[in-house]
Amino acid sequence: MENLGFLAALGAALAWGSYTVPFKKSQSKNLMQFQALMGVGILLSGILFSLILGYPLTLNIYGLVSGFLWAVANAISLIALSNLGLSRAVPLMGSIVMLGSFLWGTLVFKEISTNLTGGFIGIGLLIIGVVLVSSTTKAFSQNIKKGTVAAILAALIWGSQLAPLKIGHLTPRDFFFPSCLGIFITAVLIALVSKLKFKKEAIVESLLSGAIWNVGNLLSVIAIAMIGLAKGQPISLSSSLVGVLWGLIYFKEVTQAKKRLQILIGTIVLILGVIVLGLA
């Protein structure tokens, strides 16, 4: 079962590292509309996946709260990205989310009690790997203070987003659909409050991005149910590597030999972090 949990976490990393590809190919810059349509894609795919897997389309407060937290954090992260850029925002948010979910798992849910040192070494390697890999993208800043505050706030929320799964002692079948519905409702409310004006651009791509992200969501919930929050969520968040590899191989964004070497080193460190955390 534990091996399946690690495979699920790695599958989540693959999906989460790939979900922006359809939207990126559209070359649209309308991020607020992207989030709203992602919410629709997440709900529709959530219904489909639930029917295929035989999951009930019932509600519970834990899943709804988790979905609300994710959507709010995602909206805040857009502020961080627009003010700090990928190279600063992604490593900062990724590191805090990894550390936050690890601390939830170890300190609150007591998932790692015998080899805490190994666990902290593993999470440290993952964070270093994320920073090395993510900081190869183009850097720019508009409002560093505003972007940094937004990045930290989004990451703190994301780091706690799946805690309701453990608090409610729920199985993935009971948690999955309510979390999708929570994301959809919150995304719609954010769109209404921000008075978003929809445009006929990247609609299909945004819906597809939501469905791909939801594959990662489902796999991450399964992983956490099998191996715990302290291990499952940080490993799933090695998705930064997948995203950068898409940019490197498919979009040809990284051409400098120095940055390619940095990605290689970051990849090795990330893999070591996954192994060490898995043995903790």
C-alpha cells in the first residue's frame, strides 16, 4: 500500500506540473478568467471521475472547506506571480507549502515519530531542489513587498488545504467530490466579487487545465490517505520540476547551458529528497 501511495504522489506531481500547458499554449494572459474556468473544469471532471470510480456525489464540510482554501490561495497566488514573477514566487510558495504540510503531518497528526531527523533532511532536500529548479525562469519584480506577502499568505493556506482530510478522518471517496465543489463555488464567488468580464479566449484550454489539475488532486488525496500528509503532499509538490521540464523541452524556454546544469542539479536533489523522505 505504501508503494502505491508514493506512486500516487508522483502521479500527482506529474499532473500538477502539466496542468498549465493547455492554457500556456493558448498564449492568453487572462489569469482571473483562467482560474474561474478552471473551477468549472474541476467540477465537471470531479463529477466524471466520481462516477467512473463509484465515489458518492455527497457533501461534507471538510471537503468543501478544503476546496475553499485551495481556490482562495490560488487567487492570492496570482498576485504573487504578477508582482514577483515565477522565479521568485514559485520557490517561495513551494518551500512554505512543503514545510507547512510536513509540519501538519509530523506535529499535529504524528505521522512520523521514529525518524524525524530523516524527515527534516528529506523535506530540506525537496525545498532546495524546488528552489534550484524553479529559479531558472525569468525574473522580474513590480512590487516586491506586495508580492512577497501574497506568496507567503497563499503558501500558508495551501500548506493547510488538505489538513481537513485528516481532521475529518475521511477516505478519498468521501472527500474528493466535495473538495471539487468547494473549489467551483469559491472560484465563481471570486469571479463575481472581482466583477470579472469573460472573453471568448482560452475557454477549452482553461477547462482542460482544470481537468488535468483535478487528476493531480485525486491522486494527491489518495497518496495522503496511504502515506500521510507529511510525505504525500511534499512529494506531490515536486511538480515544479515537471513544469520546468515542460518549459525546457517543449516550450524551449531554457537555452543557457548554466541554467540547464542548474536544473539537472536541482533534479538530482529533488529525487534524493523524495527517497530520504520516503525512508523516514
